[in-house]
Amino acid sequence: MASSVLSNSDRARESSSRKQKKKKSHGNRDHHQSQNHHIKWKSQAQQEIYSSKLVRALNQVRLSPSNEAPPRRGRAVREAADRVLAVAAKGRTRWSRAILTNRLKLKFRKAPRRQRSTSSAGNNRSKKPRVSVLRLRGKSLPAVQRKVRVLGRLVPGCRKEPLPVILEEATDYIAALEMQVRAMSALAELLSASTSAAGSSSSPPS
């Protein structure tokens, strides 16, 4: 009887130790994958891949109807750059999945409802601004929690995530944005150089 109890306790210990080792190995593997992903954004090959995809996306924006206002055209360029960045991340991060999901939501969103007419006298009354309970709670939070909440709003898909997840996603998102800035700066230099070369060649000789 005592031997059976001891054997059961040994089995329980072995199973718990196996679970702990399994969790530790998964955690180390995820940590190594995230580190490799951060390093990938700094590579020249990844920047070239992103640049080629970005050029194709910007060509699609340029082929769209040209009667759009400049702010709307600039917004389309920014959305195309972010969408290509999320595709380059291959959906391995929360921020990339959030950008792609938001794009699908905007695509299938219904047409905006018409605004109701405000001709009635009752609607002309001045409405007092409502103070939301969430805003009051946000003011009463400690400074660290307020900063964490702001950081979660800045990183796509991390509004309601815990601090470790926000920090991990923010580190990868910042590295991806830095690569995006380098790629777009290089494209802007190429475009300006080609434009100046075309202008100098078209000018008549003196």
C-alpha cells in the first residue's frame, strides 16, 4: 500500500517537472523567435523586400482616381505603407494582425448613415459635454499605468493587453517602423534623383 502511494507521488512529481520543462522550452523558443524577428527588420534583405512590395502598392494608389483631395491621397499612401509592413510581418505579431484586420473592416464597412436633420427647435439646444466614467478612472490611475495605457493605444492590437505583451509588441513594432522609414527615405531619394535628372535632360542647351 505504501509503495503504491510513493509510486503515485513520484509519477505526479515527474509529470509536473515535465510540464515545467515544456513551458520553459516553449517560452525560450518564443523569446528566440521574437529576437530573431527584431533582428530581421534591421537586415538589408528585408528592407529590399519591403521596398519592392511598397512600390507595387504605391503604384496601385497612383492608378486610383486622381480627383481625390491631397489629404485623402496622403492617407491612402500611409495606409498602403502600413499594410505592406503588416504583410511583411506575416501575421506573426498582434500589431500586424490588427492592421490587416482593420483593413478588412474598413473594406466591408457599410456606407455611413445620413445625418439627421437638425431643423427642429428641440435639437438646437446646446448640449452639455458628458464626462465619461472611463475618463475619470483614467485620471485616478497611477502614472505608470497611464503610460502603459497610452503605449497600448499607440501599438495596434494592444489596447487591452498586459504590460509584457505590450512591451514585446512595441519593441517589434518600433523596429518595423524604423525599417519602414529607411525604405521610404531611400525611395524618396531615388524619386528626387530621377526627377532632377529628367528635368536637366529636358532643359534646352544654352
